[in-house]
Amino acid sequence: MTDKIKNLLKTIKRDYFNSPFTIMLSLVILYLAVRLGIWLIQWAFINAVWSGENREVAVKNGATWAFIRAKIRFFIFGFYPKDQIWRIIITFLIMALSFIPYFMKKIHHKVLVFASHMLIWPIVIIFFLSGGAGLEKVSTNDWGGLTLTLILSSLGLLYSFPIGIALALGRRSSWPVIRGLSVAYIEFFRGIPLITILFMASVVVPFFLPPQISVDKIIRIIVGMTCFQSAYLAEVIRGGLQSIPKGQYEASDSLGFGFSLQQYLIILPQVLKVTVANIGGISISFLKDTTLVLIIGMFDLLGMVSPLASDSNWLGMEPEGYLFAGLIYWLICFTISRITNRIEEKVHTLPAVGGTT
């Protein structure tokens, strides 16, 4: 028996079997976990139904994953026309390929790549998904499923990040007007529930627009979510700014750096280094917050479950639908978490100094 196994057994005995009460409690919890695990395996895999045309194939003690197979297109692409789904695939492929410059060492000013995303992503999404210039027009009402979730979360985070940095810097500004406006913005949006902002963007804003001006609902929602998220990101960045030693500011001043160069080259890189974990956590939270759009009539991944389970051929399939949506959310959030951890490890690893001769 290896030392690692011996140490593990000692730890288990010390933490979970060190007294009659803890022994009994540990055995009860272990028993319940085993029973739950066995039932879940039987329900989800052994007794599950994997194919079928309607709910008649369902069994009492097993999941009906045939519902997911039959409706998978709607879960992923919403009500987007089937023959136009290739446009969604191309859109997300372009967005994915746009991350390649971040891994190119020859490109030193990655902020320019980020700025290009702010310009290119909306154009690509509007052109391919909405249509025009030779492509069939598709209403944003048909956008839904995982596609809508990713669009809302990616664009919301994309624009809230620079706004959050500007607000954080503004809150620490020596100019009272800029500081006051930044504080007012942050406290206003942090004090209002997101669902209220979504209702205002969806219902109230159109009443204040001139009759000749029409702003699509999804654009209003993205703007509202961006304003909300940027307030929280501003506080995260501000916390990072406060953690920077005063000597860093004094050193950059002694080198003759102005405010812009000081922030761009010295301060903000260190801020992002210490706040990368918090930014990742906020990104995960924001992704899950997109489910609130269901309340204002937009069908994201979670919102697709109810209308799909209302199909007369698949009545009562909500449990499978919610489990599938939850699994997708977990996979995305877990991926973001792992990427964040990887970035955090990388930025905290000092480069090797010197070399062999």
C-alpha cells in the first residue's frame, strides 16, 4: 500500500470516523448517496428511452431522452428556420476564430483585438442572423435556445468590460463631477434588480422613443444587461485598483508616464491579473442571469423547455428538458471556470530567468 493511500485512509478516519456519532452520520450519508446514485443511474441510463416519435414510448421508471433527440434543434437554435441554421454555425465559427490573435505572440497590443471584437461581432451577428444583402430575413423573435443565450451573454460581457473599467477609473478620479457621475451610475444599476431593467428595456423604453425610431427588442435587452453588468464589473476592477501599491503609481510618474500610459502599461495589467478569478465568477453569474429573459417573452435555452414540452406529442417531458438545459449550463460554466483557473495560473507564473550554457 502506497503512502498516498495510507494518508488518505488516515484522513478519512480522522475526519469522518473519529467518534460514534460521526461514524453513524457518515454511514447514513453514504447509504443515502449510494441509493440516490443507483436510482439516478437506473433512471437516466439503464431504464431510459433513447428513441421514439412521441410520449407513448415513455416508461414510468426511466427518463425519456427521446424527447431531447426529437427537439434538439430547438434547444440549440430556437425557432430559427431549419434551412438557415448554417448561418448560425458560421456566425459562431467566425466569433471563435476571432480569438486566435490572442494566442499569437507577435501581437503585443491585445486590446486592439478586443476592440475589433466590439466592432466585428455585432456586424457578423446582424448580417448573418438577421439577414439582408442577399440573405433571407429572419426575425429576432425566431432567435432562441442556446444561440440566444450565447449571444446575450457574449455581447453583454463584451461591452460591459470596457465600460466597467471606465467606471472604476472614474470612481477614483480626482475630478468631483466624473467621480460623482460614476458613483451614481454604479449605485443606481447595482440597486435595481436585473428583471426590472429587462422590463424597462422591453416595455417602457419604446414609449419614450419617437414614432419613426424603432429599436429591436434584443438590442434593448443587450443594452440593459450591459448597463447592469458593467456596474458590477466596475466594483471588481475598483477592488483591483485599490490593491495596487502606491509605489507603482509613483514609479510610473517618475518615468514621465501620463495618465493614459500609466493605466494602460502599468496599472491595468496588474489589476486584471489580480481580478481574473472574480471576472470569471461574474461571467458565470451573468451567463446564468440571461435566463431571466424568459419573463419578457424571449426563449433562451431554459425558456425553450416549456413550449417544447407543451407539444401534444411530448406532454409532461419538462423534467428531461430542465435536466438537459441544466447540464448544458453546467458544461459552459465549468468550461469558463477551468479557463479562468488556467489564465490565473498562467498570469501568476513568473517567466524563467537565465538559461543554460
